[in-house]
Amino acid sequence: VSRPLRDLPIRRKLAAILMLATGGALVLATAALVVIELVRSRHEMQRDLASLAEVVAQNTTAALTFDDRATAAETLKALSARQALVAAALYDARGALFARFLRGRSGRIPAGLAGVAPGLVGGTLVVVRPIELEGRRIGTVYLQNDLAILYGRVRFQAFTVAGVLLTSAVAALLLTSRLQELIARPIVELAATAREVSSREDYTLRAHKQSEDETGQLVDAFNRMLAHIEERDLALQAAKEELEARVAERTCELEQELAERRRAERRLAEANAELSTSNQELDDFAYIASHDLKEPLRGIHNYASFLIEDYADRLDDDGRAKLHTLTRLSRRMEELIDSLLHFSRVGRTELALEEIDLGEVVTAVAESLAVQLRERGAEVRIPLPLPTVRCDRVRVGEIFSNLISNAVKYNAGDHPLVEVGALASDPAAGDDTGHGARGECSGPVLYVRDNGIGIPDKHREAVFRIFKRLHGRDQFGGGAGAGLTIVKKIVERHHGRIWLESRLGAGTTFFFTLAKGA
Amino acid sequence: VALLSRPLVRTGVLAVVLVSALPDPPAAAAGQGGFAEHEVKAAFLYNFTKFVQWPADAFATPASPIVLCIVGDDPFGPFLDRLVRGETVSGRRLVVDRVRPAAELAGCHLLFVAASERARFAALLAPLRGGSVLTVGDDAGFLSAGGLFRFVLDGGKVRFEVNLPELGRSRLQVSSKLLQLARPGQDDRSGSGRQGR
């Protein structure tokens, strides 16, 4: 079926199909009838002509036998009543022409039997029959029929048949054009309903069922489908409403939660601000306190020194010893205050961040500690080049200075060995420092490793506490006990962290990072 | 006659047809296609037997031959004998018998009465009338004397006349096809034998 026919409305399609079918049947039937009629009438003519030849043969035996050409010619002439016959001839036993009858233009009589060809010859039908008498062939009959009349008759019949068939086809079309409504109307109405349903989105509509055939089933199925859709539509609507209600409810809850959280955040921010303020105040206080404390302390120390210088001879040994203790304690007090000042300064001053080659920093620190290192016979090793990190040069120098001098200080061996290096990245979670997971990329991990006395596990946190000393005042070179506290403060100001690994008697490794992601 | 070779005759092709087909007729011939008149007449006699049906009692047995009798001066000579030798008509052989006028003629099936017997026609034919002998002659008064067939010449061609009333009275059945070729001769009492067709 061609594309134009496929897109036609169903009424037209049915009409076209009916017309094609009846037209095709018409043409085929006419053609078949014509062919059959042609073959049949030609066959009939052949038979008819053959029997005529038989009659002629029977009636001309005497004429041939007694050489009576005139009678033979008369016998042939009697055949003129037959319209289709255009030529008739008799040939004698030798095949020579004996008698002839010729009419019209289409007839042809060969001069001798040798030129005779039976069958269809140029629009004519030729029949040839031997004439026998007493078992001997005494001659031949030659009859020629013009087929024009036959063809004319067949043509007439063909037109008649075509006319009849055409008339009946037209009648059939008229009839079927009413009958096709039976098929077309339900479908057309179904289509209209479907269109209406989709354009109005009204699923309460129903198609009207007109018959119990396939179309009726289609209508039923369509209606069932509509019912289903309507049901689902309602269910969907209900679900949607319920959902909306739940969303509204949840939104309300969320808003309440959000408000709650905002309040909490606000409280947290306030607390933070308060904390920050109090921290700042604490730093300020520490600075001011220690700064202001230094003045009278200096006086106490000076006056104690004056007493020793000027009144030493007037005092007994006990008095002098007490004065020496006084000056020693005041010096000690000064050291503590200095450390406190230093510590508070670390918390107060801004960091001067820049790209720093840590290798240079460590080398400079090692140089500044050269005397101390030489005294203890210690060695600082940097096995691999250290990275460049964004940090405050002076503060980071302080970190390394503190850690290296600690490493040398707390070492009972003859050859303290300090190794400074960097790991590719923070070993993150899983370490036993208790710092927990950090997650973010935190840059290289720097470490300072020694072969010193080590730190017991229980003191891991305590070493970072200010003025906390694990050993006697004069053991391992003394000191204020603020070094690791300051180191931790600097690391934290760089947003890094610090931890340690240690085995008693084998050595300690301090790890730290600077600036997460720096 | 010399041209009419024996094999040609023996092939069974009808004499008349043969005659008409022969290319070079003898100059003196009076018959058809260059054949002598007596030769054509002999052929006609032979051919008559093919269109005539005799009653069954005319033959002694189913195998009995058809007897051609000639009475009077035989005009055919050996020609007729040669013509019919070996031929059969309706399954019967043909024999030629020359008889005397006084003889019993009822055994003949076909009787040719020569012109020499002109004076005795009536006497010869009287006992045969209403019987089953096909009588053929060529004289003018033959039919009026009660004969059945008579040869005539028409434009140089051999034709024949038939005495239909007498034939109706006989016990013979003659094919209408043969009669179609015949000229009616029952009123020919003048003896001229030259009526137009």
C-alpha cells in the first residue's frame, strides 16, 4: 500500500480498498472472460469448420471421382451462406486445384496443395481435410474462415461483460459505501473520543460501543483503559495531596529545626567570639602581666646582687647562701616570664607567610646551634632534600631549633644523632597519637628523629604542656619547659598538627605538618 | 493409351483424376484430359460401383465379386480389365465378363450394353427392369428402352444421364452424390442425348 493511501482517513481508505478490489476483480474477470471466450470461440470455430470440411468432403467425392468441376464449384458456392468463410477450395489427388470459392480480400487460395498451411494464418483460420473414397485419398478440402467476425463478437462480448461488471461494481460500491459505515463509524467516533480525552485531559469520558465485533472490543478496551487512567489519576491526585501535606509538614519542621540550628549557631558564634576575646584578653593579660612583672623582679634581683656585693662581709655564710638563692630564683623567675612572653607573642603576632625552603631553614638552625652540638658531639642529618612550604620563616626556624636542641639535650649517649626529613603526606588516621582523622590533604609531613632517651607513653600529651618538666631542674641542661608548648602553638597557628612516636631508650620522633593543603 | 502405364493404373488413383493430371494428352483423343473416350467411360463404369449399393441377395456370398458385364461390341478392349484388376469396392473384387445377348444377365451387377445391340435394347432390358442390375449404355435410345445410365458427351467431356423413374423402380440404391452429377434423361425419347443442363 502506498504512502498516500496509508495516511488517508479510514472512510476514504475503505472506499479506496473497495474500489481497488472491485476494480481489480473487474479487470481480471473481464480479461479472463475475454480470453476464455476467445479461446472457446476459436476452438468452436475450428470444430465447426472441421465438420463443415467433413460435409464438403463427403459431398464432393462424386464430383472429384467423375471430374465434375462445375458441380464441385457449385457445392463450394453453397458455402457462401457462411459469413465468416472467405475461401474454400478442393484439390485433386495430385494436389492440383480442382475447384474454388473466394470472397472478400482476406481469403487466399494456394495454387497447389503444397502451399496449404492449416491453423491461424494472418487473421484467418485454415482447416484442411483429406477426401477419401474406398480407403483412397482422392482429394483435399481447404476452408478458410475470417476471424474478424469472431474477434468482433468477442470484443462485443467483452464490452458487454465489462459493462455489466462495471455496473455491478458501481452498485456494489454504492452498497458498500453505506455498509462501510459499519466499520468506519465506530473507529472514527473512537478516534474523536480519544482526541477529546487527550485535548481536555478528561478521563471521565467514555467511547460509545456500537457492536460486538473487534471494534466493539477495542471500544471496551479503550474504556477500560480510560477507567484505569481515571482511577490512577485519582490515586495520583490523592498521593500528590498527601505528599504535599507531608512536604508542608516537613518543611515546617525543617524551618523549626533550621531556626533552632541558627540559634545554636548564633550561640556558638557568640561563645566563639567570647572565647576569642577571652583568649586575646588572656594573651594580653599574660603579656602585660609578665612584662610588668619583669620590672619589680629586675629590682629584686639587682638589690639582691647589691646586697651580695656590698654587704657580703657583714653577713654570715648562711645569709650569703640565702642571698645567692634569692638571685638564682629571681633569674629563674625571669626565665619563666620571658618564656611566657614569648609564648604569648607567638599567639599575638601575625604570621609572615611566604614560600620557604625548609632545607635552608634547618641548615641555619643547625649553624646557630653549632656550639651546643659540638659540645655534645651531636650530628644533624638531612638525608633527602626538604620541600619548600608556605610558612613563617622565623617561627618555623623556632620549631626546628626547639626540636633539634631538645633532641640533643635529652640524650644520654655519646653521639646524639638528629635526622630531619619529610614524608610525602600526612599518614592521616590510624596513627596512635589520638589526633583522629583529618581527611584533607595536608601537605608534607616533617619529622625530627633522635636516638635519645625517649618519652614514656603516659607523658605524650604532657610534654606539650607549658612549664611541664619531666626531669629534675638541672638534669638535661634545665630550661623553662615552654619549648614544646611554643612549638605546638606555632604549628597550630600554621593550621598544622604535631604528634610524636617514641620508644624509651631508643629515641623519639616528632612529626608535624604546616598549613593544611599549603 | 501407351502413356497410361500399368503401374499408374495399379496404384489405384482414380482414372479420371489421373487423366486430368496428365500433361501431354494424345492429339487424337476425344475424351477428358487427353484420354480416349472409351477409356474415360471404362473408368466411369468402375467408379459407378463405388456409388451404388446392391441388395444383399445380389451376391451369392459376402466375398462374391462385383461382376461387370459387357454385351455387344466391347469398346474398352483390355483397358477395363487392367483397370479393375486387383481393385476392391466395398470389400469385393471386380471381375469383367463379356456375355452374349442371349445369355442369362441376372448374374451381372453392372451391364454395359454396347451400341451394336441398339435393335435389341428393349428385349435385353425388359427382364432386368425392377431388378438389381445397373444397366449402362451410350446410345440415344437406351434410356427410353428402360436403361438406367447413359453416357453422353458434353462439350467434349464424358457425362452421364440417369433414368430416375426407372432407377426408382429398381432395387438399387444409387448415391445422391452420383445423381447430383447426372443429367436428367427420363424424357429423352428423341435419342439425341444432347440436352443442355
